[in-house]
Amino acid sequence: MRISFCYNSNTQGIWFDIQLLFYLNLLMNATLTTTLFCLGFTALSPGATHDLFVTDSRGGTNDAILSYDLDNGISSTLNAADGDLNTYYDSGGDDPFFKGMDANESGVFWSNSDNNILFQGMNDLSPTTLYSSQTNDLEIVAVHGTSLYWHSEDTDTIYKGGTDGVTARTVVATGVSTVTDMVATDDYIYYTNNTDDVRRVSTSGGSPEVLFSVPFAFARLRGIDVYNDAIYVAEYDVNTLYMANLDGSGVAEVPGLTVLHTTDLDIANDILFLLSDGGSVSAKDRITVFDLNNMSNNGLLVENLELSSGMAVLPTIPEPRHYVLFIGLVTGLACYRLRRKVNK
């Protein structure tokens, strides 16, 4: 019997090889049986979807979506004004300005001041309009799976559509005003509305409910994300990060945060990304990173963003294209009968 194991660092693959040889000889009638069993398995390898996306106004005259491959590291400061980030989409100066933005492994979704919702795939050269001429003031966009959600400040309504742009628009909730950020899961949409409380509404529709309020009476909550069965929310004025259970219980302050004026947050691979505006219209926007494992502030990642309205971070995930499963069973049966003559 032989068992072998091999790990390939280039492809992140794992190969198992099992061979079983069994010899059976039965006394005088000798029968030889050989059985070979091989199992091959190549493990899932990390894909190239570990990316950061952020909107930028390019000096207030030209909206663009910038991207950065986080596999290149987060230890050095990137200057948006010096071209340290890649240009994922460039409006060329003609596009209406961005209102809300989110992304998944297929591409980036955003709304603009013309009340359209657009999408540009990872390999596309230009965007596609998914929903056009929607209600006014589309402030926030969130994507989860094949569902797309957006909020209209004009109608105080959260709407639901599909990432294909074909699914008919439906109303999720009404009476939802001043949404500053929202994140969607399988069952709920969690959102902040520039007050001191966090709310949620079922993705199938219904009335919003208040989950919890942070212990600061005049708080303005701006950024929210759901990660590892917990809610993370950032306060704009007192520069504090809070976390709570998904049902709103166990509200606690996350220590060590020193980021000013957070407007958006995303979490991926235990790293918290915080988009902040510096507290004034003239200040440059920036992205800082925060390690949730040791509760430490890792410092500035991106500086000199112009009037950024949204950020999205995609985690490293396995890609099934690297998955190969091979099972082969070869059974060889060779029979040899040996007869002995007995001289009597």
C-alpha cells in the first residue's frame, strides 16, 4: 500500500495519491489479484477578487471609480492624486456625479445624479444602465447575491431590483429617510440614517425596526457593515466604532479607533476599511485600515481622494475554476492457476 501527499505553492493545489496493491495466493490454486485505486484532488485556490473600489471626483470635475489590488499589500500609503490607484471607470468629465456605490465579484454598481443605476463588469470597458429614470435622489446602493437595493431620499423608500437589470423593481420599505449607509444580507437590510440608532428591514418587505442606539445622544452614524455575524457601525463626530450582535444586543465600543469623520466602512478578511472626509468640504478624503484581530490601527492606506461618495471592498474568495476532481478506479485481475502434478 502507498499513500503520497504533495502541496504545490504556485497553484495552491493539493494532490493525494493512494495506491493499494493486494496479492492473494490461495494454496495450490494460486490466484493473483491486483487492484489499483487513484484519487486526485486539486484544492480551491484564492482568486483575484481581493480588490478595493472607491469613487473619486478628480478635482471636482471628473467622476471616476478607482481600484486597488489588495494582494499588493496595505502597508504603504497610496496617493490618489498621483495615480497610485488604477482607474476602473472614468466618466471623461461628462458623467453625472456619483451618489452611491457597491460591488461584488462580478463588478461595480452605482447610482448617479441622473437617477440611473449602472453596472460595469470586471472585464468590461464601459458601463451598462440597469435601471434608468428612477425616483429622485438615489443616495445609497447595496448589492447582495443577485439582488440590488437602493434608497431614494425623494420618496423615503428602499427599492429592490436584480443585478441583471431585468428583474422588476419592487418596494421593500417606505418611510425610510436620510439613509447614510446600508448593507444587505440574505434576510435583512441594515442601515444608518444620520441619527444615533441602527435599523433593519426584511429583504422581503415590511416595516423597519430599530435594533439599537449607540450611547451618545447626538451621534451621527454614517458607515455600517455586517461581518462574522456582527454589526459594525461608525459614528461621524466622536470618531467611535461600535459593534453589536445581529439582533441588536451586546452593543460595545471597539477600542483603538482613531479615525476622524468616517462616512463609509467595509470589512474583508478581518481588516476594517474606513472612508473619511476630514470633517470639512475642503479637506481631502482618505481611507485608513484597522486590524480586527489585534484591535490596532494600521494607518493611512489612501490619501488625497476628492469628494468620495462610496467605497467597496471584496474579500479573497476561492474560485471554482481551479477545482479539479478526478477519481479513477482501475482493477486488474490476472489469474494464474498453477496445478501441480502428483506422481503416484
